[in-house]
Amino acid sequence: MSGDAGRGRRVALVTGASSGIGRGLALRLAADGWSVALVARRGDLLEEVAHEVRSAGAEALVCVCDIALQDEVVHTVDSVRSTWGPVDLLVANAGVSERTPAHRLDAAQVERIMRVNFLGCVYATEAVLGEMIERRAGHLVAVGSLAGYGGLPSTAAYSASKGALHNFFESLRIDLRGSGVAVTVLTPGYVRTAITGQIAHRRPFLVELDPAVDRMYRAIRDRKPLLTFPRPLSSLAWWAQVFPAGLYDRLVGRVPRTGKEKR
Ligand SMILES: NC(=O)c1ccc[n+]([C@@H]2O[C@H](COP(=O)([O-])OP(=O)(O)OC[C@H]3O[C@@H](n4cnc5c(N)ncnc54)[C@H](OP(=O)(O)O)[C@@H]3O)[C@@H](O)[C@H]2O)c1
């Protein structure tokens, strides 16, 4: 994997490391010998993850930070740098999912979601990228979503944030060809975590957390440009992009709701 072998320490910064996919990826990285900076707002949960990382024989730094606030992100990256040196691997994973149905559109809510899911990743990327380019080494990983491939019912802001994230990192990947800095975009379907627990419609082809993290971890390790899964849902998302709009709306609009949501 990437990293500065000469420096002896490989430094990964994982946002949203307090639970779910971020926690899982942080533990996989630790098992592979990475020093892991754990970023999220809930410090108590980060301390628990740090304990697990250290039990695996790796180094952990707990960084309580709201990714939506650029000053906090810059301060976090600075403190990781001054403790361990430059970040070799950024896993921009922190994200939130909230219902944003059209009939209750609230621009302030949309802005908040974009700030966490999209701009937070941009802030973290800006804070590490210059140094990566200078050193001609490094790896940016963005956790997008199949929801970013098109609009979904009642999730306008989430879909928009993940679409923006995908296109942003895809553009960086093209720009950074030959620079020594790799870019990986991960676009999972439904994975069983706290986020999917809140989703009110059915979650077709739901993947359990451990196998999902395994697949994502292998894609990071192999510096793959893109991982999209599970296959049945990713194929559908891919084909749906060329469906006529009327057919797309009818198909996607038919996703059955659970008892949690009646509009
Ligand atoms: N689960 C799925 O089905 C699925 C599918 C596709 C993509 N994803 C994406 O995977 C990523 C991880 O989600 P998950 O499923 O693992 O859900 P999760 O368990 O709820 O994890 C979300 C993580 O993001 C962190 N976070 C949220 N807001 C933050 C903020 N303002 N500042 C810093 N950290 C923040 C949370 O930590 P704190 O609350 O402690 O801050 C938490 O660690 C998200 O980007 C999500 O969109 C998930």
C-alpha cells in the first residue's frame, strides 16, 4: 500500500471513524500496521476505537472534530502532522443521511448535509493534498454511494451530496494521473449500519458491515480507482442512468416504504 517506507510510519486519517464503515476501515488499516488518526464528533466512541487499534498493536490518535467546520479540519490535520508527520492516506468517509422530501424542502438542511457529506471531504482533501503532490506519494479515498448515481425518493440532499462527491473525486483522479497520488472512489449500496437503520424504505441487496468493509478495504489496499457494489444494485444504478426519465421515475418511485415512513 501507499506510504513513505523511508519514514517507517504510514499515516492514515479516517473521518467518521467512530462507527460503521469508518470504524471498520480504521480497524482493518490498524491490523495492516497503519497509524490511524480517528476523526469524528463523538470522542467517547473514538476512544473505544482507539483502544481496539492499540490492542491490535498499532498507533491511534483521537481527533474530535466536526468535519463540516473547515477550521476544525485544518487544525486536526495540523495536529496529526505535528505528531506523526504527513498524512499518507485520507479516507473521507464521514457522512449523514436525512430525509429531505420535496414537500418539506428546507435549504438550511440541504446546506448542512452538503457541508458534511461533500464540503467536509473537500476541506480534508485540501488540507492533505498539497503535501502529497509535493512528496509525489499519497492516496485519497472518498466514500460515496450508489445513491449518487441518480435521484432517489425523499433523499434529494443525500443523493446530490454523493453525486457531487463522486464527480469531484473522479475529476481529481484524472488531474492527478502520473502525480504519484492515487484516488479511490467507493460507492456501496446499502450496508447495515446506523445510517441504514434510519432509512424508511426497503433496502434491497443490503450487505452486512463486515463483508462490505472487507471489500472496501481491499479496494483501498489495491489502490483501485473505483469500487461499486453489490453487483445487482450497482448494475441497476448504472443502467438506470440511460433509462428514459419517465421510466426511471416510475421504477425508483416504486421502492416500497416501511412502516417508519408515511411521507
Ligand atoms: N450504510 C450504508 O448503507 C451506506 C451506503 C453508501 C454510503 N455510505 C456512506 O458511508 C459513510 C459512513 O456511513 P455509515 O454507514 O458507516 O454510518 P454511521 O455509522 O452513521 O457513520 C457515520 C460517521 O460519520 C461521522 N460524522 C457524521 N457527521 C459528522 C461530522 N459533522 N463531523 C465528523 N464526523 C461526522 C459519524 O461520527 P460522529 O457522529 O461521532 O461525528 C460516524 O462516525 C457515509 O458517508 C455514508 O453516506 C453508507
